[in-house]
Amino acid sequence: MAQHDYINKTPKKGQKKKQPAAQKPFPTILAVFALLLIGGFAYGLWYIKQHADPVKVQQAQQPTKIEAPVEEKKALPRPPPFIKDMEQATVDAEVKEIKSKGPFQMQCGSFRTYEQAEKRKARIAFAGLLSEIRRTEGKNGVWYRVRLGPYEKKRTAESDKNRLKRIKIVDCGIWGWT
């Protein structure tokens, strides 16, 4: 079915303009009813004012003083006897010294070319950390390792590792310093 374009359609010649709708007559019944309601309300107010008890009107005009209720203080219960014993008690605790497992290092990549290692070192520098590139020779050839550290505590190494994760460097490992 073809779509019709009603927006650009011109009216046919000879069509008459629509005449405005006829106005509805004034609702006299509703107006009379509204006036009766208003008149009845006004008469009710006048009737109440004329037939009110003068004694009650005087009482309503004079505010009454409201006294605050007196609160009785309740006696506190006596404390249990073990409270005095606790004040004099001492606690002996043995504190163990945690031995550090030594300095730690973090390696964030091992690359075949020095340029790749330099790029990783630059990204780490943008995170605010210092790193170094170490050249190692092994069975597989020459490798360039990007390392950070030494760290006295593993917790500080983990903190730096999380900083690097925030800038999308996720291949870092933490080992003992060798």
C-alpha cells in the first residue's frame, strides 16, 4: 500500500472553512446551586456566632497555662562486682617479632629488544615509579628485563604493583632479591 503525503496536500477548491462550534448556554442551574451553598455556609457561621455560649467563648479566648510534668530521677542500679576487678586487672600478651624474608624485587617484563624494554620503562615512569633495565644472557639468547626495587617489605611492592595495574601494566611479578 502506498504512503500518502498529507503534509503537502493542498485543499480542494470549493471546500468551505469550518465554522466555529456553537457556544454552550450559561449553566444557570449550577450557578444557582453554588449560590445556595455559599449562602447556607454564611448563614451557618452567623448562627454559630449568635448562639454561642459566652462562658465557653471567654475560656477559648484566654490561653491556659500548661505546666511541664516533673520528672522523677530514678536511682541507678549498683554496678556489678566484677567491674572493680577489671579496673585492677592486667593483661600479659606475648608479641612475636615478624622476621622479614629479605628484600623483594618486582619484574614487569622481559623483552628481546632494548627498545621494547625502554617503552615499558617509560610507561612505568609515567606512573611515578623508578625502574631499571637489566641485560641477561641465557640459553635462549639475550633478554632485557625491566625491574623495580629493592623493596624492604612485600606490602610496598604489592602497593606499587597495584599502581601499575591501574595504568594497564598487569604482567608484573614479585620475587625475593637475588
